[in-house]
Amino acid sequence: MFNDFMTMDILTTFAGLTGAVMLIVQFTKSVVKNKLGDSFVRLYSFLIALILTFVFARQGNQVSDIILTIINAIMITMASTGGYEMISDPLAKKAKK
């Protein structure tokens, strides 16, 4: 079993960053949602993922490395927001308007 819940080593992996973003966003989402609305929650998720990715999983200092870090943050955002929806309501059926 794990002795630590979240370590620096875990935060350098895709799964660790995805879990951290999901956790932070779900605990603070109501504040963002009440002040700015639903559409800003995705942007807020991306900003959290971008900050955590730059801090814990930065690739380097060149332009190509920064772009790669931004792409990784986008992937983490998509995985964390989709992962929460899948866990919280797996049988939800979205109706098109």
C-alpha cells in the first residue's frame, strides 16, 4: 500500500497531475461557477493544469518545450474534467438543444 497520498514523484506523472487538477477544481469549482458562470470552469481547469504542469512537469526552457508543456496541460485538463464526469454520473445522457 501507499504510505504517502501525494508526493512530488506522483505529481510528475500524467495520472498524478490529472488527479491533482481534478481534486483542486472540484473543491473550488463552486466559487468560480457562482462568480463567473459555467463556461469559465473549463478555463479555470486549464489554468490550474497549466500552473501545475509548469511547476512539476516542465520539459525545458526552449520555445518547443514550452509549447509541449502547454499541450500536456491541455491533455491533463481534458482528462481531469472528463474523468470527473465519468465518475460522478456515468449514465448521464446529454440532450442536444
